[in-house]
Amino acid sequence: MTPPSDAAPQPFATGSAAAGSAVATSTPGALAPAPVTRATFDEVMVPCFAPAPFVPVRGEGSRVWDQEGRMYIDFAGGVAVTALGHCHPAMVKALNEQAGRIWHVSNWYTNEPALRLARRLTDATFAERVFFCNSGAEANEAALKLARRYAHDHYGPDRVRVISTLNAFHGRTLFTVTAGGQAKYAAGFGPNPTGFTHIRYNDVAGLEAAFAEEGGSDICAVILEPMQGEGGMIPGSKEFLQAARRLCDAHGALLILDEIQSGMGRTGALFSYMQKGVTPDILTAAKGLGGGFPIGAMLTTARIASAFSVGVHGTTYGGNPLACAVAGAVFDVINTNEVLDGVKARHSLFMEGLKAINARRRVFCELRGEGVWIGCELDARWKGKAMDVMTAASACGLLVLVAGPDVVRIAPSLVIGLDEILEGLTRLETALGRALS
Ligand SMILES: Cc1ncc(COP(=O)(O)O)c(C=O)c1O
């Protein structure tokens, strides 16, 4: 675990990254890389993102420096990805060692880091089989395809319906964006895949009604996040998740839990299902799995996995040795009592600090979440201002996230220093004062 550092970080303290990629370093004899700035983004990148006005160039633990040398406390974690912070020594070591060994072999061969990572994941979870890929969307795409294929093979071609929830987020492929049930992400790309029934999250009666249609005999799967992250940080109730399990069992459907954001220790358990009393048939992981190195995984049982026989599904980079070596190192650090208990302790520290801020400022109507995954819903007076808080926070030297227009989201490293939590909360309070006045 990263020990809390003694030195309180200074807003905009100049770090050794003061001269970032705008004045890039060069190897003797090599051409210096061309200077780039935030403005370059608008000149050369597809405009589907609107990045902040500064460019991060270096990270260490839970601190990030931009091109100007300004330092930011990182409460965003690259959207719940950098589970061990930036450049954790165990990850750097694993990457460097693997980089000197072998980078890529394709799935015509297997490789040691992938096998070791799959062994770790199956030993630690309900799963007996793992499929590796490169992102969360790809893991969910594989999960949905597997559910359809399994149903096809066991029940025939008519069992295709998938129950998913409104305001969910499962990725940006056409299949996963359709599953997500958010029109703003799915509109304009049609025809979208069919066969989805969207119900309200945490609505047990709605779930039962969806199963009652056609007697439930056309349903191949239910896909759920244990807590809706992008959709506003809405924790799934045990009743809802357990009802999904019960109904899937009763109707021969598969329960897919999307643990892409909730997994890998973020809630204080290795995977969130472990503390919800519900075991899925298929689980998807990504984000924190690689701690910043792109990797996704779909976990399932041997029986279900057998529906993906040779050639039925695949991906060039899935199980890439570099990604799996890093993910193996991440796994070994996270899957310890020290780190998982530390997540719970950090949760308490965050909640105490946020409640104290709210007692002084009265800006939040609800503080909710699990582990180091917290949503701060803005009070009625400040609805729609979450993005303003995020922008003000970065001007105060703090990276935070939003989850929709009304919720400020915190998803830092699982091992963020305790002093960094306190300093970040101080910066957040300053930002709230600036944004909400
Ligand atoms: C719950 C959930 N599922 C799937 C995804 C998609 O992951 P990726 O962006 O790696 O494709 C995300 C990303 O935010 C997510 O939060």
C-alpha cells in the first residue's frame, strides 16, 4: 500500500514534470518530438471528447502534473481505472520485465501471463473460465454474445431477449450501447440490435413484469451493474439483485453482472457481488483490472463457457502478455486484506469529510456509494452544476468526475494517501465555493 506521504501537497506545486511534452525530452541523436498542447487536440482528434484545458504529463500515486508543472490531487482515477494510482512500482516492474520478454503472440498460442492471470481470477471468484479482451465494452459484448449463444445451443433460436436497465452504462459498441438504455448514447446509429427490454433500476416489480411477458421463455439474460456508475452512482439494492438471480434461475436465463467499474476492490471486496449475496453466471471486468493498462475480461463457469467453442468468438489482442502481466501485478496488490480493508477505511474518511463540507455549505442532498466510489448528489438549488464543480475543481488542483449532470463522482486510487484525501477534500470545498455561488 502506498504510505501516506508527510508533505501536504501544494496547489499548483511545481513538480519535476514542469517541462512537459510541450518541451519534450529527447534521446541524443533522436529528433525531438513535436511540441503538442491542448489546442492540438482540436486540430487532429475526432471531436467525440472535450478534454480539460490542461494536458497531464506525469503521475505518481494520487498526484498528477500537467504540462505547466501544476499538481493535481487525483480523485478521478482515470474514471475508476488507476486502482493503484499512477506508476505503482509493482505495475512498473511487471511491465518492464514483460517488455523485455515477449509482447504479443496472438491467440494461435497461449502465454504465461494470461494463464497466470486467469488462474488468479478463477481461484478468487465463482468463475471457472476466463475470456480476455481489451476494454469493458468488449467484455460486455462477449458476455451478451455468450448468453445468446448459450441460449441458442440449449433452448433453440427464439430465446434472445435480454433484460437490462434504463440509465445503465455497458459500453459503446452497438450491442452494449443498446443494452445501456440511454437514448443519448444510442440515438442516430440505428438500426440497433433488437431483443432488449429495459426496466427501471432497482424496480423488482418491473423485473418480475418483464419475466412475466411470454412466460419468460424468450429471455436469455439479465445484465446489471451492481451499482449504476455512469448513470448517477445508484447502489443496487440487495432485493433487486437477488430478485434478478431468483428470476434467472426460475426461467433458465443467465445473470450477467457488469463489474467493470465496481470490480477489482473498488467497493472494498474484490468484486462487488461478493458482498451482495448474489453470484452471477457471467461477470465482466475491465478498468481497475489493468490499473491503467487496457484489458478486459469475461468470467464464467465451464458449462456456460463451452458455448464459445473454437472460432465462435475472439480478438487479436485478448490476453496480451503485457496487459496480463500488469493485471497480474495489480491483482496481487489489490486482493489482500490490507488493501481491501484500507478501501473501507478510506470510505469512512471520505464520507466524514464530505459530510463536514456539507454541514458547512449545504450543497449536497445525498452522499452515497461504496468503498472509494462515492457520488455526491447536488442539492435542488445546484442541479445541473456537476460539470461546473468538476471544472472549478481542476482549477483548484483537484481531479474529480461527474456521473450525470447532478452528481459529483469520486473514484480515486484504492491506496490513495490519507493526507491526499484530506488535501483533496479541502480543494473540493474551495471548488464548491467557486462553482456554486
Ligand atoms: C459499468 C461499465 N460498463 C462498461 C463500461 C465500458 O468500458 P470501456 O469504456 O472500457 O469500454 C464502463 C465504462 O465506463 C462502465 O462503467
